[in-house]
Amino acid sequence: MIITTALANEIVSRAMAIIHHNVNVIDHRGQVIASGERHRLGEQHEIAREVIRTGKRISIHNAAEAARFENVHPGINHPILVDDQVVMVVGVSGDPAVISRYAELAILTAELLVRQSLEMREVNWRQRLRDTLFTQYLEHGEAPQGQEALRRLAELGFTLATPVVPVVVMVEVAQQHLSDVLGTLLSEFSQLAGVKEVILLGSNEILILGSVKEDQEPLLDRIGFILSNQISHYHIGVGVRADSAPDIREAIQFARSVIEVGSKVQPQRQVYYFREMAMLCLFRVLENSYMFNFFNNNVRQLLEHDSGEALLDTLDCFINNNAEVGKTSQQLGIHRNTLAYRLAQIKKQIQLDPMVFTDLVQLSVSVHCYRRQNPRQSEWIDTLS
């Protein structure tokens, strides 16, 4: 175990708050890495090196004895061992006969803090291993690699307790602050009521598995409050209820996709619900589908009509007004009978009737596909651009 400077400074700070004597922490190479006397930082401590070599406490009783060694003052120098190895030396300055009782408090403080650090590292290691295995399961699912990841998760004592609602948090943090911010977010999210698991999926992505028994709105408010205290740029995607491991995997993908779409559709918002934007997410999936050209060609066929552009604009407006004849007629500035005639022409040209729900769905998808390749101002289509 390598003792960090942060841990060494904490030992010095806490010990000196108790005993009011100077305390030094010397690393496994004999170098002073923390001290109440700042000028001693970086010095090689000759007696500490001997403590490291022998694994035994050494006391220096007076100035004359200390003068025989380099960078040594009177005091007690005690080894801190982990797995029978000296990981550091705690030095307490002063006459050993006077400071003996106080030195024991400083040494006990150091041992407790080292043990606590070891326990935290073990917890953190298990959590990061869990996060890695869970990410592997998300990537591979039912494939052998995914099932092996699930098996190893079970061995770690991690089970996907269901039902849950996955919440994906995407953050934007400067690299130099990333570790500290993520550590704080993971810790604070874990303490929220209604949170079953918090998993780090990547350097900018955190997964929160929330209980379905809790009201989502208060939980999301608390998540947003924590985020706002740490960073200014983030997005939250809320999936759907998941009742099994495969469901969780799918629902996480829903949450990811709604962030991708929502951040473009309504960038001013920070929380997006898949249930509200499922259709827009479906359109996004369609763009990479083999069916894209089929729907796109419906509009191209419509444009072959002598009044193709007018028919397309009419259809676009009809969709945008939720198929309400009155609103569409008013917006286009035409009579209802003229609108009915144009809709009939659309049906005649491509054999899809805008007045039939299933046909109108196909027409909506067709207009979306065409507009993606041939952009034109349209409120409901431009939101996806």
C-alpha cells in the first residue's frame, strides 16, 4: 500500500489537533511527506529509514543523540504496518519520557486512518469492478460475455433487484475536476431515498436505479439539486419500469436515447422522459433502418403529382395540427372543402389516406424521412435536426 500525501496530511492534522506536538509522517522510502513543520517536507529521515528496515519503534531521547543522525529531532518514531510491511513511519517530536502517552494517541490515530483508507479502497475497488462488469453486461447482453458478467456480479453479491426505473445522468465536467466531481456525485446519489444502486458507466455517465415505490418527481428534483451544486451542464434521461435484467438493459438504452434526442429537441430542458419522447426516439432509430428509403419514397412519389409541393405542405400542416381539419384549413388559409380535396389527391397519388389513422402514421414517418434528407422549415420536424 502506498500512502498518499492527502492521507499523510490528514494524519498530521488530526493527530496534532489531539496532542499539540509536532507530528511527521515519513513514507516507505524514508522521506517526510507531511509535517506540522512545513520546512521538513521532502527531507530524508535517517532514523525513519532504520525503523522501516527493522520494523521496530526507535526513540531519540535528547538533542545530543539526535545530532548523530541526519534530519532527526528528539522524539518517538513508530512503524505503521500493513500485511507485515512498513508502509510509513509516524514521528512525534519531543522528549519520549514526556510525550509517551500523547504519542500513543497520535499512533492510534494514524493506524485508524490507514485502516479506514484500506477499507475504503477495498469498497471502491469492488464498486469499480461492479461498474465494469455491469457495463460489460450492457454491451453484450445475452451473449456469453454478457452472461459471464452477470455471473461475476452475482459472485460479488450484486443482484439486479427489480422492479426499478433507470435514470441516466450525463455530465460535462472539466478533466482536471472530473475525479472529485464524480466522487461527490456518486456518494451523494447513493444516499438518496429511493435509490437502489448508483453505477458509474463512463467518465461522463452515471446510472441511478430508482425504486418504483418512490415518486419519481421528488427523486429527480433531489438529483437535479445535487447536480446543480456541482456542475452547470448536465442532462437526465428517465427510462421505463424494468422487471428483469434484460428489461433493465433495454430501459437504460431508452434513457440514453431520450437524452440524445431530447438535448436536440429541447436543449433548454435538463430532464427528459422516454415516455414523452418515444416517438421521436423511434424516428431516430428509423434513420438507420433499411425501411428509411421506403418511407422516403412515399414523399418522392407524392411530389410527382403536378401539385406535389402544395400537397406536401398541406400534409405537413395537417400532421402538425394533429389531423384537425379546422385548424389546418385556418392555418393554410383555405376552405375545408379545398383541404378535403387535397387530402383526397394525396390518397389517390400514393394510396395512403390521411384520414385513416394507420395511414397517417405512415405518412408522418414518410414526411420525417424526406425532411431529414431535404430540410425545410417545419416545427415538428426541425426539432429533430
